[in-house]
Amino acid sequence: MHEFLVSAVAFIVLIGVMVVVHEFGHFAVAKYFKVRVESFSVGFGPRLFGIKYGDTDYKVCLLPLGGFVKMTGETPDVITGEGDTALAGNVAEDPGAFTSHPRWQRMLIGLAGPVSNFILAFVLMLFYFNWINEVPKYDVKTTTIEWVVPGSPAAQAGLQAGDVIRHFENVDNPDWDQVNQRAALNQNQTVPVTVDRGGQILSLSLHMPAPVKGQDFDVTDVGTIPQFVPGPIGVKQVMPGTPAAQAGLRDGDAIQSVDGHPFHTVQALLAYMQAGQGKPISIVVVRNGVVLPPIVAHPAKVDASGWKLGFAPVPIPFRNLRLPLNEAIAKSEAFCADNSFLIVEVLGRIFTHKVSVSQLSGPVGIARMAGEAAETQGWLPKFGLASAISLNLGILNLMPFPILDGGLIFLLLIESVLRHDISIMVKERIFQAAFVVLMAFFAFVIFNDVTRLPIFMHLKP
């Protein structure tokens, strides 16, 4: 219940801000060109409260899921007034109506919404890099593999612990975020990987696993555990009666190695224990600066998530490294550019059937990601997700599909080439057909979202 409430609140805030900023872009440019804006609404449904200033009703509505801007004569159904020719004539002659303005102004009004989302994404990341910019206190600069799960796709490809990734698919010297992104885009395909193994450069081929319905892809799915921090695994608290306590592990200890493997994160240790299926492990512990003789622990299934020892690790320490304004601008530009190209590439791969449309996330999936980001340590997951969704909203709205902003711009371009307006009746039919297609697609995405929920996954054999 707690997770549901966090996800719901995070989703409402996130989508609300994104959509309101998008609609404000339309509103601001429409006002600039003196198009009559009848209402600017935060939320949908019945009006709760607001104020009317000039021609515009600024209001807050019951359903807090975004908002909208209503301009006089904006859509074909408003122009025709359901067959009321008198109303259609009045709107057509109204200098404040949307359709009474030059096509280039209407295009700019349509473009203003997506542009506002791009600006919001940039401003969010600029604020993050210039005012926060969390980095690990003890950073690992290279893309080093800490552990490779035996029998995994990574092991079959020949990857080993300690390898440094120098090239992954089409990216040179990638960081782990780039590796994760490229791997997710190439599921069920083979990608070239170049690694540095003790000064020796090796070229390998890694076959990515096929998508698993209901699971988000992560680079660990191929059996590679990234090294993010140096140093041993810190033990914050040992749970009484657990294998860790029985082996003699204490609060404040540091795990230097396990069976000779110098693990740095609990993620690698857990992967190692799952592969061992509960076999005893030899642990070298550092206590108060002194290296103790190895102790033997017997992992147990403490809970349903697999083999564990039963201790809480010391969280990875972070520090704030605020960037100067010029560096923050450059980092924000790079973030927005990289994510924009990634979104466009994903869309291209969907249209060429290299990526399944079922991998897309709709409202339920976004709510789940928003909830996870809200509960994840640090500010980068929150700012990064908000910026990425804002970029998604901007790019998707630029697609030349009726109802979307890109569709409006596309129709206006066609009219400019034809040098006359497309028939109102034709526009109505186009919008009606587009609405049906969009709703069907929306229902499909929501269905996929719902089937990914853990409650449904548990019902499967």
C-alpha cells in the first residue's frame, strides 16, 4: 500500500508539472499572437476554483493529471459547432480565433508546447549539475566488471572479473549508464564488446538475452556486475541469528574478500552467493584496521529473494560536487542531447521491428518508475527521470500524428503547400480516426503496464 501511494503521488506531481509546462508554452505564444485563450486549466474535470482575467478563465479542476489550454476555434469540432453554420461563420470571422491567424503563427503555437518541455528538461539538469551534482565519495573512473556470473551470457562471451570495457556496440569508452542503455536497445541481439584485460585488448561478442515480459532490463541480466566503488564492503548492522552473526561478523566490520574475490559491493556478493547455491564461503574481515583470519559463513535463504548472510551494508557514500555554470550548461546539453537521440533511436527501432512496442511504458509504468525514483537515495534519479520524461513528452508530441502537436504542424504545412485550407469535414474525419487509433494504442500500452505489475507476475507459472 505504501509503494502504491508513493507511486501515485509521484506520478501526479511529475506528470502534472510536465503537462502544465507543456500547455503553458502553447498559452504563452498564443497570448503573444493575440489568440483568444478561453481557459488555462490545471487538471481536468469539474472546476474547483479559479479566477477569470480578461478572456481567460484560469482554473484548477478536480482531476490533478496535467492540464489543458482551450483556444477559440482550435479544433474542427469547435469551428463547426456540430453543424451550427452561424457559429462557424462567427468563429471564422473572429480575429481572436486560432484559425484566423496566419499558418506560421499557428505552427509556432503548436511548436511551443514541445519546446517548453525541452527547456524544462534542460533547466532541471542545469539546476542539478550547478547546485547538487552528487558523485560517489570514492569514485571508480573506469567501466570495470566486478563479477561475472558463471554460465551467464557474459561468461559465455568470455568476459571476466576485472575486465575494463573499452568499447560497447557503437560507443567508445562508455560509462555504465551508456552500457546499460545500449544493452537494453539490443536485447536478443549480439553486440561487439572490446575489453582491456590487464593491458591486453580483447574483442568479444556478447549475445543479449531476449526481453522478459514484466521485467525492466538491467545490465546485470547478462551476468555482469559493475564496480562502482573501490574498497571493501562495509557492514553497518548484523541481524541476530543470521548466518553473518553465527559466523562472527560484527557491526563496523569490513569484508575484504570472499573466497579470494575482492568484492566491493553487496550486489556482487549476492550474485556470487546465488551462483554458489548456499555453499559455505570463506570471508576475510577487517576489524578496527586489523585483518582477521578467514571466517566461514553458511549462506541461507533469509527471505524469498535468495541466499543471504543477513547484514545491512554501509550505504555508498556520496558527496556534492557543484559544477561551474559553464560546465553545468555543457553537462545539461549533453544529457538532453543523449537522451533525445536515445528516444528517437528507440522509436526508429520500434518502427523497424527491432524493439517490441510492448517494451514501452505507459502511465502505470511511469508511475512505478516515479515511485522508485522517489524512494531511491540521492537526487539524480529524481531529476534524471523528470528530465527524461519531459524530453519524451516533447519528442512524442512532435510526431506527425493528428491530435498531437506534430500532426497540427504537419497539416498546416500541407495547407501551405496546397495554398488553401483543408476541408473542415476532412479534418474532422482525420481527427476522429486519429483519436480512435490513439485510444487503442493507449489501451494496449496500459494493458502491458498492468501485466508487468508484480501481482500479475506472481500468478504466472
